Amino acid sequence: MLEAHRVSSFRPRWEVREDGAPLLVLEKKGWRSGVEYTLDGTAYEVRSTWTGSHYALSRGDTEIAHADRIGRKHWSVTTPEGEYHFRRRSVWKSDQEWVPDPDASTALGGIRRTGTWRGDAEAQLPGIPTPLAVFVLAVVLLMWEQAAAAATAGAASS
């Protein structure tokens, strides 16, 4: 199980733990929606399109996975080994379920919020390799971050 704890309320930065032990820090760099992290001595970068509907995971100059349709009810992560499907658990919650296919009735795992104000989360993605599980967690955290920013901007313009 992965847990992400927001380090600061003012800066998008999360400490990620695996089964309670420190694993890495996801840190947003620059103005774009994305994060960088190092896992087992390897540097990874998660980048997004300006709309936030597509994310890519890169190791150096090589893209190793990408996520499409972020923010929709159903979205997916594609790797050279295959595709992983996710869906929003309900209209009322932003929690995400990992499902074997978009029409599946049962979930294999998921990502849920564990802290309303700080943006903490817990990911149970059994069987997904750690670098890919961290990517999925990062995408969901950034999706929630983007939704919160849009809600704040909407409230400020009212």
C-alpha cells in the first residue's frame, strides 16, 4: 500500500510511504502540472498536457507509460506491457477504482482520499509495479489538485 502525505499546505509536495516506510517525495516543479521523483536511484518525471487530460511518465528521454482521459469517469494508463483501467467511484466522491475493464462490477484496488484539507491519499494497487503505482498515485493527486484550483478560481469569480 502507498500513502501520500502532503508536506506543505502552500506547496504541492507529497511524502510517499510504502507499507509505512518512507519511499520518495513527489515534488511539483515549475508552473506545469507534473511532478518529479527518484525511486531506487532512478529519476522519473510525470508531465501533463496543459489541459491536464493526458499525463506521461518518463525515465530520462523514454516515455514508459501514459494516462489518458484524466478527470473523466473512466480513464486508463497504457504501458508497453498492457493497459490499466480506472474509474471514479461515484459522482459524489473523487476516489478512484482500479478495475479489470471499464464495465467491471468489482474493483481490483483503488486510490482514496484520507485527508480532506491536506490532500492526503492511500493507494491499494496490488500487483502493479511500484514505479507505475507511484505514477497512478501522482496522476490522481495532480487531478485532485487541479480540480481544487478550478473550484477555488470559480468561487473567486462569483
